[in-house]
Amino acid sequence: MPASTIPAPAGRAIGATLLGGVGVLLAMDLIGAFMAVSAGLNPTFLDALGPQARLSAPIPMMVAQVVLVAGATRSRRGVAIPAAALLAVAGVLAFVSGFYDGGYAAELSAGQRIYQIALVSAHLAVAVVAALRLAGLLRRRPACV
């Protein structure tokens, strides 16, 4: 095996972890939206998935994550590299945005605050996995054609 390539199983494992992580995020977003509506934090389910979401990501972020994970797990470096980079940035932005949109200052119960922390932590974890995917892609040299 040439030293310039990453073993296929390692790349597949990171890709599977990334897919699973985004899947967990999507599930957590939907659960968080139901929690927000049932607790009266948002009047409707769509509001709970909008800009005032406290226990979920907004729908555009969810869509972006799905598109980016599809690209980041591709074998084509020209697609995977920018997608993995953007997915890593998106996870960090999900954390930082709570400081600017009032999400961290919102009146939440202890259980809701714990859920919010878990959701933000999951976003950061996906960002780390995306960064690992990016690092692996950047280390691997393209095959000579």
C-alpha cells in the first residue's frame, strides 16, 4: 500500500460515523422541536424549527447538514473536501450562534437546558468528525491517472 493513501476501511469508518452523527442530530432536532412545542417555548412545530428554535436547529441548517454529509462522504475529493470543511464550520457555528440569537439566555427548565447542551455538544462532535474526515482527505494524494 502506498504511503500516500488512507486505507479504505478507515475512510469508510469516518464516513459512517459522520453519517450516523448527522442522523442523530436530525433525530435530536425533531425531538427538541416536539419538546419545545409541548413546553410552550414555541407555538407550532414549524416555529420550533425556525429562527427562534431553542431545542433544535432551524430547518435550513438541517437541510445543509444533510447535503454536506452527502458530499463529505463521497469518494471524489473535489466534492468531499469542501463539504467536510463546511460541515465542520457548520457545527462550530451551531455552537456560536446560541450566544448571538439568545438561545443560551432563554428561560429553560433544567431538563431543557441539559437537552440544549446535549444538542450543542452533538453539533460540536459532528464538527470534530467532519474535521477528521477533512484531515484524512487532505493527507491522501489523488491517484495518478
